[in-house]
Amino acid sequence: MSARRLSTGAAPIFAALGDETRLRLVSRLCTDGPLSISRLTDGAGVTRQAITKHLHVLEEAGVVHSLRQGRESLWELEPAPLEEARRCLELISQQWDASLGRLKKLVEGPEDS
């Protein structure tokens, strides 16, 4: 997959994860598994309504999805988009390493033996 296509697909994911509260929600879901909004609100320091809005942003980016369990909605992490974001970061890291390697060769110049 090309760098352009990979980064374009990952852009909404990075945008969704760019908020501290949403990043904490993803971390909680990653660690604790599927959780209800009331469980996600515990200790978050924000209202249930705010948590719900953040979850919907994450859902639009494909990072989480909700499922019904009885009368409750549970929110669960969707690993595939996060894996796509990880691949994008790895590609950027490889490109950065290659650029730094070229810069090092340019700065150090040809080695005289």
C-alpha cells in the first residue's frame, strides 16, 4: 500500500485520537474490554453526555463500536483501524530513518580510506 493511501486512510483515526479524552477512552477500552458509558464516565471528570459525544467521534472514525447487552450499550474497541494507524506510523518512521541516513551521508561526506 502506498504511503499516500495509507496516510489518507489513517487521517480520520489520528484526528479522533488527537483529543486527550478520546485517547483515554481508547486506552480504557483497550485495557478493560467492552464498557458501558457509566463505567467509562467513572473517574473521567466529564459528563456522560460528553463521553457519549467522544464515543461517537471515535465510532465515526471506526475506532470503536457499540453493542447492546440487555438494556445497556457496551462500547468496544475496533482493532483494525488502530492497526492501520500503527502501520502508517511505521511507514513514516521508515521514511524518516531513510531521510536521516541520507542527511548523515551528505553531512559526513565521502570517507577517505
